Amino acid sequence: MVRRILSVSIVQAVRSVALTLLPAAFISLFAWATAGSATGNTTDPIRASVWIWLAAHQVPFHLASGKLSILPLGALIFPIWAIRKSFPRVAESHSKVEGARFFFALVYAAIATGLAAISGSNQIHALWYLAPAYAFVISYLATYNFKSDEARHIRCGFHVILLVWGIASLAIMASLIAHWRVLVDLDTVIGPGIIGGILFLLVQILYLPNAALYALSYALNVGFHLGSGTLIAPTHFTLHEIPALPILSTLPTGQHPMMKYGVAGFLVIALVIAIPVLREFRGFKARIFFYLRTSIVLIGIVAALCYLSSGELLTASMSPVGIPLVRFVEYFAIALGAIGILFIVLPAIVQRLRGPRESVA
């Protein structure tokens, strides 16, 4: 049985890799052929295709000038799609889904590690020792069935996070339209050409989820960093030199003190997350159990998103870039705790005081 599940996992993991790696190879070869090469060495575009594939899995890179640890969150959709296309055949070959999921993720992580180890050059190489962790977690979570009844509260809470994230994305899009002239000027400065412009546009689109998280953090009065010694928030604005990236045309140009009350948005988000639990359960024990479980998982998800969207951007001067992880997660956890106390713990205490003989369990 183990041999069968392992062989099926290898075949389907290779299929998942091929579904995303081959298109990346085509893009790299096409860009290389269009731009031309003085050496004619085809190993460069082949390496580049592997780097694109690893970047889609959020694996950081070490460059000659620094590190690239901020990678487009939007690119995650491609490996997740490929994995979900291939995993059902693995699940069919094993009676226990958890076992199938583990073997598949293990093989997928091994392939990612091998590709990261052999694709390095003198100027660029992926941090191969991080590749297995990123690939394993992504492939494992991509195969998980979040539609199960036991995960309904976590699913509802995650949908709330996606909703506010989507609203922030709309705000970014509106800001891009409002600053269209600045965006065009930045694109003119870069001058990527026709093919390069198309690829550069695709990269900017894939980075929109990162920018939306920064916008959400700004709206909640946490703010974000854009280089060493910087902080962009409604009540604090310190900004030095920035790279000429069109997506940065949405940056605020100063302080907006009235937005400091946006921190209350954490409480609103936490309350909406708590509503499904409060409506479904009446007993204290059931409420506190499901609310705590949902809160812990969502705190982990938010922390992961903040971590993946932040880091170093090419040079040491552009580090840190992104959301202050500890502060954002701390505010979110405090809001969840406050809502739990106000709507679960305090009502239970009041009920016990009013009727000592009545059980709140």
C-alpha cells in the first residue's frame, strides 16, 4: 500500500510541477529569445523558469546586491490550482485522505528542494533550505478540504478576512486610476519595451495582493514600512527614497490624522468573525471552544500573510518592507480577545450571577 501511494504521489507531484513549470519555461525562453543574448547560453532562461516557479511558492532568493524575500502573493494561485488538479488521483489511491495528503506534500516538497538546489548561479540562488517548508505547507493546505462541516467557522472567518482584503484591493485600484498620470510617468522611466512591458505588467498585477494588505494595514492605523527607518501610517509619515515601481504611485503623500480611528476596524472584523459562533451556540463551553479555535487559526493565517508580504526588496536599504507583523497580529489578537470577553465571557458571568442554580454549560 505504501509503495502504491508513493508511486502515485510521485507521478501526480511531477504533474503538478509540470503544469506550472512548463508555462514558466515558455515565458522565460520567449523573453530570452526576444531580448537576445550575447552568449546564446540557454541555461539562463531555464534557470529563470525555475526561479519563477519557486517565486510562485514564495521561496526567498539571495542576490548579489541583497535579498528578495517579498514575492507576489497573487502568484500562489498557480501552484494551488495545479496541486488541486492533481491531488484527487492520489486521494483515490489511498483509503485515508490524511495519509495521501502527507505523502503528496512530502514528494512535492522534495521536488521543490531539488529544483532550488540545482538552479543557483553566481548572482542569484534560491534559499533551498527554505524550499521544503514552503512547498510542503502550500501543497498540504492546497489539498485540504475546507468545505467540511467541522471547518465552517474557520471558513466563515477566513471569508471575512478575504472580504476586507478585497475591499482594500478595490481601494488600491481606485488609487491607481486617480494617480494614472504618475503611474504612466513611472512606467516611462523604466522603459521596459513591449515584451518587457507585458511581463512587467503581469508582475505588478501579481503584486496587487501585497499592496492591498499594505493598504489594509494603513487603513487600520498600523501602517507599513518601505525601507530602513520608514513608517507610512495615518499618524506617522517617514519615507526616504523609493524604487520607481508603478504600483507605488498609490502611496500617500503625508499624514491623515483622522484615519487614526481606523484601528477600531479590528473590533468590527473580530465581531463579524464571532457572529456565526454566537448565533449557532448558546452554551458557554461550546461558544468559547469554537471561538478560541477559530481565533487561533485566523491569527495564524493573518500572521502568515503579514510575514509573506514583508521582507527585503533587492537591497539592504529596502528592508524592512511591508507590515509590522508583531503590531498587526497583536492588534488583531487583542480585538478577538475583547470581543470574546464582551460577547461570550461577560454574558456567561452575568447569567451565573442572576441565576446561580442555572448552568451556563
